[in-house]
Amino acid sequence: MTAEAWQFPQIDPVIFSIGPISLHWYGFMYLIGFIGAWYFANRWVEHENTPWNKEQISDLLFYGFLGVIIGGRLGYVFFYQFDSFIDDPLYLLKIWTGGMSFHGGFLGVLAAFYFFAHKTSTRFFQVADFIAPLVPIGLGAGRIGNFINAELWGRTTDVPWGIVFPGAGDLPRHPSQLYEFFLEGLVLFIILMWFRRTPRPVGAISGIFSLGYGTFRFMVEYVREPDAHLQNFMNGYVTMGQMLSLPMIIVGIAILVWAYRSPKNQISESKA
């Protein structure tokens, strides 16, 4: 089985270096996500009736980017690698080695949304609905970064597309990073872009995002290899990723119910 499996190619995690400065594939993928979000956000400001101008949108994207990086790294370290942090506190700063938690980044972005909404005297869910369709761009790019870094691989498998990852033993594994790229990135992006084409109640787009991401992540966790120190988490019946995704599913459903039933949620005028 191993002889027929795909062998992960040797990919240098550094694209190029200039003196002490290096551009890593992982960071480059996050840059792609940011540029993609910036493109669509500015396009919508130009062609749609939004309560913000381009300068304010640039501020929002910057706050969101900080929320992703800071929250994502804190979430990964404290949710999944706390022992590594105890052994080496500087591990928290080693972002270039890989390791970002969506759930931590999600909390960081929510904080950024709240700050921006307060600053511009708009509603939290107005901000969240505007940005939610753009998040899968960064999610998808980040998963490609995980794949290039040969990290966060899947469980062992005998499927024809199984890959032998360096540092993961001699058996082929699910390329779970690519599954997440497809579901959390591409599919979720298409769903949200289609959903926003028709005017929706405030909060509805955010609800679809939370429900969609939580569901897709919960599904992929069945084939994603848990971190070594979490193999026996909940006796192996539920992974940490599923425990963190389940509240997103519940909250997503609750937001959708609230969005469509609350009289104060006037229909938004956003469109593609």
C-alpha cells in the first residue's frame, strides 16, 4: 500500500530570502487571502449601497487581519499546543513554522467587528454580514499553506489519493488540508456569494457562514489526525475541532432564526 501511495513532494517552505527577511509560503497564502478580501470589499463599496467608504473598509480589513493573526495564533497555541508553550513561551511567536486555529482567529475577528461597528456607529451584524462571504478566501488559502507546510494531515487511509507526509510515518494519509480547502474555502465561498445575491435580513449571512463552516469542519474532523496530545480527548469519540465547531453550528442556527423572526432586522440591500 505504501509503495503505491503518493509521496509528498519536497517543497521548500521559504519562497525566497533577501538578507534576514524570508517570504514563507504560509505567510504568502494569508497575503493572498487578504488581497482577495480587499478586492471584493472595495468592489462592493463602489457598486453597492454600503454605510462605509473605501477608507473605512481598509481599516476594517486591517482590524480583521490583525484579529485573524493574533487570535488564530493564540487559539492554536492555547487550544492545541499549550504544552509546547509551557516548554517554550517563545513558541507563541513562531508563526512562520505554521499553526493557526480558525476558532481562535474567529474570536479575534469578532472582536475586530465589534470595535469597527462601535467606531462607525453601525450594527455588529451589518459588519459581519459584509465580511462573512470574504472569509472563505483566507480559509482556503490558509489550508493550501497547511498542505505546502505538510502539517495538519489526515488519518491513515487506503484511498487511492492518500499521501505519505514527511514526519507522519510511512502510511498514506488523507490530505485533509485539501478537503478543508474545498469545503471551507471553495464551497463555502460559493454558497455565501450566492446567498448574498438576494436581499437578506441583517444577520442571515453571518448565520449561514457560522452554520456552514461549523458543519464542514465537523465533517472533516472525522478524517483529520488529532494532535498527538489530543488523541485521547473525550476518549477519542469527539475531537477538539468538533467540540469547537459544534457551538458554531448551534449559534449559526440561532442567528438565522433570530434574523428572520426579529422585526428590527430590516432587509439588507446587498447584492453581488
